[in-house]
Amino acid sequence: MLTHEKPASGANEPLPYANAPIPEWVKDSLRHAVLGVGLFSLITGLLTLTVPLYMTEVFDRVLSSYSIETLVMLTLIALGLVLLLALLDGVRLDILQRGAMRLEQSLAGPLLKAAVADHLQGHPDASQPLRDLVGLRSVIASPLAMAAFDAPLIVLFVALLFVFHPLLGATALLGALLMLGLSILNQRAAGHLNERGTERMNALLREAEHIARNADAVHAMGLAPALEGHWREGQDRVLAGLMQGNGRGGIFLTATRFTRLALQIALLGLGALLVINAEITAGVMFAASIISARAMQPIETLVGSWRMFLAGRQSWNRINAALARLGRDPAPMPLPTPSGAIDVEQLIVTAGRERRQILKGITFSLKAGESLGITGPAASGKSTLARAVLGVLPLTSVKVRLDGADVAQWPRERLGPHIGYLPQGVELFPGKVADNIARMGLADPEAVIAAAKWAGVHELIMRLPKGYDTHIMSGGLMLTPGQRQRIALARALYGAPKILVLDEPNANLDADGETALIEAMTQAQSRGITLIVIAHRFGILRQIDKLMILREGQIAAFDARDAVLARLTPRPQQEGGATIVPLSANHPRPGATQA
């Protein structure tokens, strides 16, 4: 399988997805929500001036005029504006939540496709962007996002303080710049530590998931203490880095809170001095203190939620990188239903950063309806060749053609129904048996039963607790490996595909299962299906038209089945009137089985 090794994680090394472009269609899905929240943030920002302006009017007008009517009128107006503020704040939060949900709905499908594509290319954690999407939704609908929209209003509030008195405005501006400087220093001092710590924690969690998936071996061989010790060592290193980042962040958060409170005290003291000098009124003094607190609140929230912000930014970048890898190319022109002809020309597949060649210049052709058996030593590239023919691996050197068209030109959604594939590692999906056979689409009962009978698994399914309605857990854990393989064979046969690729289809089968498999293959040949079978045992290759022997990624032999088998079986030698047929150590006798 193609692999992408994770680069070394230096402290200041940029993350691999840091400069990923934001797809335009993602921007379009967010634009309306951003504009709506921005508009309501401006309105709510203006409405937050209700309390300080009300205080100014009460101190400067009501207390000097002793007018109860004015007090009642001002109070009613203030209450109405505060009620409107609360309602609009709720609307703003609702827009954020709905926008986050729409974003998740619009990106979930593409990210699932990206996860499949990334897994095929060997990314270590292809499903991470899907988890990032859930975390990003929480960040968007959090107070952090509200504070981000409120932050630009600092300019408005500081300008208003300048209107009250230039000294008040200058003091508030100085405090705002100081708090902004603290937030920048916080990012530089702790940002990379938190980002790297989050990345390493994700890697540690992936390692824990891998350990849990191998629970049988861990429990049987008593590996838990050793694995736990190894995992705890990694956890200690990660937590040490996170603690260092949290410690630095805590210092700047404390400094930010001190600055905000000190600014309020400074404004009150300065305001009192200005009142003594008759330059402003007492109402303006108290209003200035409230407005400054409101202006600095978003900065304090941003500094206090900096780790959440960094996590959200990392999630956003990983999502963008996954979408950029997936691409949004226009759908190619639909092609007619394939007949099953396969042409492979100078096929090369590489793996790893060292670009090691797994397949080296493979060339062969199959006419529609022909069958091919592929065998050879372990690690000779048999499964890789099958995956390359199906178009699930990126190729260093094209040419794999189906009916004359490059396999990459076929829209996967249109080609998929005409492909039957039984991989070496069989996996079933959570759902009913019928749904799995129907490839998780809308199940046609007649087609499902026909595929099951074709695979010889109908009676086995009927013996399950609920027959075709039996629910399969994740990975098919309630079934034996042989049962999973036979149901997966029915899935591959569903809809009578034009091309059928079976990778070690008898690996987990008993005698009855292998007999059913051979009958299914014979029926596929009689229907004119192009058949490719990978096997170590020649028993299931008796009816195959052509045979290919792979060795070290190259074709060692490829011809009609009988011609290849004749090469593998040395001519008998006469000795003392007896016929001696030596058996090759590397190749079993035709018709024999090999463990």
C-alpha cells in the first residue's frame, strides 16, 4: 500500500497543511452566515451602549431635574433596548449554530470521500478531518466565535470614548493596544507548543485505537503492561509539552485580566479628575468605565480561549487540506457500460517516500469475458496489481484501460456497479446482511437473494437469527471469517458486474465454501464476466483461461493456463523403467493445494 510518512515534528516546523488553500465552494457556504452574524454583531454592539448611556442620562438629567416622568421614560426605553439586545443576541447565536450545522452537512460527504481517497494513498489517519469537522462545529457555535465578531467593535467603543474626552479615549486606546500585544505574545510564546501538543496527542490516540483493535493478541500474549508502559511514556512527553504551553498561556491570561481591571480603575480615576475639573459629568465618568470594560471583553475572551482557537484553526486547516487533495473537478462525460476488456501497459506502482517500486512495467490484456489467475510468492505485488487495475491506487505510470478508456476517466459512481471486488482483508459495514450485499444502497430483494444464491451463501444466511435482516456489527464481528468472506462474495456478485476481481477468495473457506466459490466462478465465466482471481492454491484456478506468475513485482510468466502450468511441471525422467516426476519446491503440482 502506498504510504505517506509523517515528517519529523520540530518545534517551529510548519504543519504540513498550514498553507492549504480554502476551496471557493467552502467560502460560499460560509459567506451568508458570516455576513448575517456580522450585521447582528454590529447592531448588538450598538445596543450594548444602552446601559452606559442610560446611566449618563440618569446622572446628568434625572438627578439634576428630579423628574420622575423622565426617569420612567428613560427606564422604559432602556428596558426595551435591552430586551431587543437579548433577542438579537439569541438570533446571532442561532445563526452561528445553524451555519455550523450547514457547514458540517455540506462538508461531511466530501470529507468522507476524501477520507477514502486518503486511506487509499496511505495517509496515517485519513478519518481525522471528519473528527475535525465535529470539533469545528463546536468552536463556531462557542463564545469564542461571538468574541471574534465583537472584537472589531473595539474601534467603535474607543472612538466613543474619544468623543467623551480625548484623555479617556487615549487611555482606552493604550489599554487596547497593550491587551492586543499580550495576545500576540501569547501566540508566539505558547501557540506552537499547543499546536504540536494537539498533533502529538492525536497521534497518541490513534496508537491507543490500534492497540484496542488488536485486543485479542494483547490479552492472549499478556502484552498489556508493556504496551501501557510504552503508551504512558508517550503520554508523559505530550502532557509535558501541553503543560508548558498552558503555563505560558496562563501567565498571559492573568496579565490580560490585570490589564483590563487596571484600565477600568485608570478610567475611573481619570474620569473623577476630569469631573473635579468640570470637564465631564459624573454620568460620563461611569459610562466610560462600562464602555471600556465592554470594549476589552472580547480580547480577554480570545486570550482565555486561545487553545480552543488554535485547535479550531488546526481543524480548519486539516479540513481544507483534505478538500484540496480531493479536488472539485467537473464530472467527466458519462461513458457507456463497460464490456470488461482490460489493457495494462507498462504499469508502475511505487510506495513510500523512497519511491520503492512494487510493480515494475506490468503489461497484459484481457478480452471481455476472459479469466486470469494471478499467483506467485508472498509480497510479489499480486494484491497491488488487482487494486491498480480497479483504479484504487494512484499510478506512477499510467496505463490501465477499461474498454480503451483510462480507468481514471471513469466516474467511480458509474463504474462501481459494474465492478465486483472481494479484497483480501474482508470488511462488512454496520447494517443488515441484505444492505451489505446490496452495497449499502437501496436493496432490491430479488437481486440480493440472487447474488446470495450465486455465491452459495443463501442457506447460510437463512440460518442467521433474522436471515437477511440480521444486523451486522462494525466490521462484521458477529460472523466468522468464512461467513464474512462468503457474504462479501455475494456483495461482489450483486448486480452481475462486468468485471470481477477476487483476492484470495478461499483464504478462510472450508471445503463446502470452496466448492461454492468454484461454482460461482464458473457461473461468472458462463455469463461472460471478465474474471481476475488471485490465489496461492491452484485448486480454484482449474477453469481459468490465462495464468500469470508474479515475482518481485514483475511478470515471470503469462500465457494460457495450460502453457504456464506446463512450464512449472518438469518433464518426467525415466530411471530404471520407472517414471519419476520431481516436484518444484516453489510451485505446487497442478490441481494440488498449498497451505
